[in-house]
Amino acid sequence: MTRGDIYPQPEHFGDASVPAFGYELIRNELIPELLGEETASILYWSGRKIARHYPLDNEEQLADFFTQAGWGTLTMLEKGKSKITFDCRSALIESRIKDHPESVSFALEAGFIAEQMQRILGFMAESYTDIRKGREKKALFTVKWDAKDPIDRNTEPATRTARKKMKNDTLGSF
């Protein structure tokens, strides 16, 4: 897609829905087959890319987006000065964890959360996933950031990364 493209919006689809079976075939069979060992990292960065197409302003909008996307019910559990933890649950999440306990991944969602929180907070952020496989099957997302590493809101993400790498390479060459 190019910059002028319009991205799908939830209201365009009304009450239309996709059977979970079809969604899971794509997510758990097709995508890993196509991407192989790089599935988790590609989905994480894809989640970040999707987040840039759907910028949100706060944690409430993030939770609403998860609901609209069918990714589950996202609830903030705790927020500290450099980390925030979210709980994500749904019948589909429980089923995915139960059916694929060793290979289930929520990397797409983790990347999406990381990018949104980075935008909301104004600091470089990363998200980590803790999959609970016990009685309560759910995904926990912990986002960590460093208040000493603010983002430049006027710079494209790829440019920020390249500039940071160039800065590190320059410092390392002295």
C-alpha cells in the first residue's frame, strides 16, 4: 500500500464476521508455512506497522481496537513509571493456547501494543509476551520503555532507527 491508501475501518464491515476456523487456518497454518523460522519476528514488526496505520491516543482506544479486531479483551493490569502490563483474554485465545501450547504466538498483538504505547508515551517501547497455559489461559503483554529515550514525533520510525544506529556506529568508531 502506498501512503495515500485508505486502510480498512471497522465500520466498513458492519456486522460481518469471519469464522474463527478460517482465521485460525491463516494464522496458525498458512503464515508459519510462508514465513518459517522468522514468523514471530515478522509478525511483531508487522504489528508495529499496522499500529502506525491506526494511531491511537490512549489505553482505552487500544482496548477498543483489540475488541474490534477480534484479538480479545485487553485490560490494563498495572502501570508503573517504566512498564505497563496488559491482560488479554477471549474464547479464541483460550482455544489457541489449548490447541497449540508449544507454538502459539501473540507476536502480532505484541508489536501492535508496543508501537501504540510508544506513540502514546513518547518513548521508545518494546512489548514482551507471557503466555499463561494453566487454568486461566491468557496472554499477558508487558511493555517497557526508557524515559531517557524519547521519540522524535516528527520523524518516520525507520528514520529514527537508522539515525540511532548511525549514532551508535559513529560513537563506536572513536
